[in-house]
Amino acid sequence: MSIIKVMDYKDKDKIIKSMLKSYLKVDNNLYLSNRLFMANTAINWIFTHTKDANTIKYYMKDVEKHLKGEICLTWINGVLTKKKV
């Protein structure tokens, strides 16, 4: 399930809400999220540093892969990097 749609590329809040619905699990009063913290920081960085829709799409594909467990996003010296799992 994709967290983003074409019309959402300019709306960070919609993307984050969609991400929470899709990937946040709640067990009683315990919230479980394996990869949401990194995805959220990546989304905030993306929307702070670019306004170009094509660049946002490029980065959001990697955020989606990260949430699915296909790649791992990390910060190295302030740069968002990815590596295969």
C-alpha cells in the first residue's frame, strides 16, 4: 500500500498521516513502529530542503522502500543515505 498519491506530493501532513495509518501498530497503550521515526525525519528534511515535485517523488520512493523494509535509511554526517537491508 502506497503512502503517497500524486496529489499529496506537496502536502507533508497528508503524507505523514497516511504513513501513520499504514505503519503504526497499537497494542493496548503501546505504540509500535519499527521504521517510522527515521521516515518522519526524512520527510521533514525532504520538505525543508526542496520544493520541486520530481525531487520529492524521488526521495519519497526511498522512504516507501524504507517503511517496507527493502532498504535502510540513515543519517551520516547530516546527509540522508540509503543502503540495502
